[in-house]
Amino acid sequence: MYHPLSSIQKKLPPFLWLLGATIAISIAFRFIGPFTPSIVDYEFVWNTARATAVLNAWNATAKLQAAFNLGFDFLYMPAYSTTIALACVWGATVARNKFWQGLGILLAWGLWLAALLDAIENTALITMLLGSVTDPHPMIASVCATGKFSLIVLGLLFSAVSLVIFLVTIKKSKLVPLK
């Protein structure tokens, strides 16, 4: 199976730049707000009653913070999705197992799907924030958030397990006596 990032997966600088950008933006989100309810609470409202409750809980400043947060997230999407996708493409190479390799490439594609789901989710959230809390916007946002977070967690787990496999393989190769 092929992924466009396969050609750069062994080059460390692009990954490090993307990782740095992803971490920096992740840290920035911690300071943007809104804080109570949080933007994640807003992503998982599921229905108009809960969406209205979140929006009513925010004052004008919190609504501006939410709007900025949602707009800023559009910069975050290519950073996090490509960073984790690169990690999955790299992870696919650490085991000589067709299933593992296929899973890594599939998850790498899935991370770009996560970014697309994030964009759809944000569009629904912005629509509600600007005044139209109607169905199906809360459901669309919540379903997309669920898919997005699921793909992100799977990609991170795959990358972490791949790193462990890589480290164990390196340690074993150093323990084997030379002949």
C-alpha cells in the first residue's frame, strides 16, 4: 500500500518541523479558551438543547475565544494530521509484517480523514456559534469529533507501539554477539 508521505518518512527534519508546529499550536490552545464549558465540551453537544446550553454559558468574551479557537484550528489540522500520519508511515516500516505495514499506511490516510472530519465539525460549530443552533449541526459536529478523536488516538497508539518495537529491535541487535 502507498502513501504520499512514504517518500519523506525517513527524513527527520520535516517530521521535526511538523512535530514542533503541532506541539506549539497544542500549547497555544491551552491559553485561548473558552474554558468552562470548553471547546471540547462544545464539540460533543450531540443535540440542540446541549448546544444552546453551552452557548448560553459563554459570555461575549468566551464566544470570541471560541470563534478564534475554531479559526485557529484550521491551521492546526494540517500540522497534527500530517505529523501523526508521518509517524504512522514510519511505524509501518518497523515490522516486517504485511498486516502491520498495511495498518500503518491505512492509519496515515486516516489521519488526513481526521483533518477533514475536523473541518466539517468546525463548520457546524461555527454555524451554531454565529446563531443557527438547529439540527443537524450538533449531531454533525459530535459525530465528526468522535471520528476525528478516534483516528487521532489510533494513530498515536500505532506510532507509540511502533516506537517500542523499534527500540526493542535496536536493543536486541546490540545484544547479539558478533561472529
